[in-house]
Amino acid sequence: MILEARQVSVRYGAHVAVGAVSLDARPGEVLALLGANGSGKSSLLRALASLQPHGGAIAWDGGTAPAGSIGYMPQDGAARPALTVFEVVLLGRMRTLGLRVGAEDIEAAAAAMEEIGIAALASRRIGELSGGQRQMAMLAQVLAGNPRALLLDEPTSALDIAHQLHVLDLLRRATAQRGLTTIAVLHDLNAAARFADRVALLEGGRLAGIGRPAEILRPATLGPAFDVHVAVDAGSDGHPVVLPLRARLGG
């Protein structure tokens, strides 16, 4: 689905969390939302998912997103501790489940667990898992619903390095192969540089820049947005490598 967001704003009382942000996203691409804590990333993502009251206009394929077409994964996805991983993933099929669970639903849940790499955890209770394992189960739940767009809030925050790379590579491949429109809030600038087709940098609730990682991940844009001094080098694979040097603290 094609996303067109125009002058989107989110307010919490007198506080403006997101101010007049406009951006587009296309099928087959990963767009990373970047910015410091409190810059409005999560509020913007919820607005794009129609889960947050907002000003401005948000259109998916020129209108309202069909029910079940957006797979949204929050930072703090919760599930009842007594449920098994398979049951949690199966809940991603809620829009198709009737009085009985069909073979197609079971196959979709099993395929999503296999894709994420957690099939061996299917019978484990979600409350027994580590934070990273639960995070992968929630991602499998989103993918099991076969959405047309993925809106993910820090999908790798609880994962170790190996699983971060695995999940981000999986998301990139799934986005390309399924023609998904994927928007992910990421804190790791180097992961965004490596796995995102484009990045949108937020600063104080406003869009500081959007474009290819090499265009946006520069000291002149990252310094004010994160209040740090950074160096940016070219990696051996051609992707930018961001090296934090020190906090600016106004200096």
C-alpha cells in the first residue's frame, strides 16, 4: 500500500508531540523513523496506524486502510503469560478466525514462527520466555496476519546482536518479496543505515530530513537531532557508519 501523510500533527494537551510532518512510503521499501527520545517517533507511528488521534491527512492507497491490512507492533506488546507461543502467534489471525481454527490459520501461524526462527518455542508459555524471545513471538504474530503494511516500534530493542541482524534481514527480505510497506522505529543508527531503504529523522516532533541513509546520516543533521558530536565514515560495504564521539551538552 502507498502511504501519503500530509502535515500530520499529534498533541497531548498543550504539548505538540508531532508537528506538521509530511512523508510518503511505498511498497517494497523499508522506511526507518529515527530520532532522540521524545522526538515523536512512536506518536507518529501510532497516528499512521490510525491508533492515535491526529491532525493532518493520512491516506493508504488514497483512502482508509482496509481492516487487517496494517500489522502494528508496539514497543510493549503484551500477551497473557499462560498462552503458548503458538497461541500468541495464532492471535495474529484474529480477523480470519471464526468459531473454529481453520487449517489455513494454523499453517499461517506455523509458517510465521518458522520464518522468524522460533518454531522450537511453539509449545512454551509466553511468560516463560526472555524479553527477546517474546519480542520475536509478537513479530511472528504480526506476520501471521499477512498484512500489506508493517508498522513496527523498536522491533529489535530486546534482541542480542545476532537476532537483531536476523530479524532486520528477515524484515528486509519479507518487505521486498511480499511487496510490504514497512515503517520501523529504530534506535540503532547503523542498523538503519544498513537495512533501511530510506530514513526519516525527527527532531523535536518535526521532520529534520528524509532520504537515503547516506543523505541523512551526516554530522550536520545527526548532531542537532541527538545533541551529540558524531563522525560518519563509509563502511567497507558502502553503508554509512556512525561513530558517536561525545555529548554536545550545548557545546
